Amino acid sequence: MKPEAQLSCAVREAVELYHLRDRCICFKIQNDLTPGAKTRLPMPAYIAMLKRQGFEPGVADWVFIWQRSIFEERFEVLFIELKIGKNKQSEGQVLFQDWCQKISPDYRVARSIDEVIQIWKEWKLI
């Protein structure tokens, strides 16, 4: 398993450990364009087909949605992109981050489970 996949597994385990699903909707976006995808289409045609179906390149790895308080109908949205070591965001990920910043959902990049947990603490999810 690749290191980024291992980090994502650690996030899922922490979601369970901290019972986040009792307080928010959270899920991982499977948004990878795996070169070994089982398709008879060449990669450009495969990407075009996915985009027609709503695929958005660069969407963050994890999404967290929760109600700010029982007295407000406002919901918070947090996107967390997982990166390992010195890996950088792709062009699509930078564009998605810019889009988030324009319309207000928080977007963070985390490089370890400790960073993910710190982000949750900042948002008072745990």
C-alpha cells in the first residue's frame, strides 16, 4: 500500500476512534486517475467520460460536513487533502483549493495523522 493510502487508512481509523460519524458526515473521495484503471478507452477519453459524469479533478481526499450548533441551520464544510513528505498539490488540487477559498469551505493540506487531528481540534470536531 502506498504511503498516502496508509495515511488515509489512519484517518479512517481516527474517524472511528474519535466517533466523528456521531457528529458529522465524513467520507473519502475516490478521485484518483489510476493508470491501471480497467477500461478499454485511452486515458484522455476515459478522463473525458469521467468529467461528463461529474468527476472533478483535484477534489480533496476527505470531506467533513457538520452543523455548527443545534441552534443554527448553518453547516460547516472542511476539505482535507493528504500529502506525504514533500509531495506537492497537483494543478487541479490548487485550483480546487482556490475555489474553496472563494466560496468559504475550509481546505487544508495534512501530511500526517497528527496534522489531521490538529485540524479537527481547531474546528472543535474532537
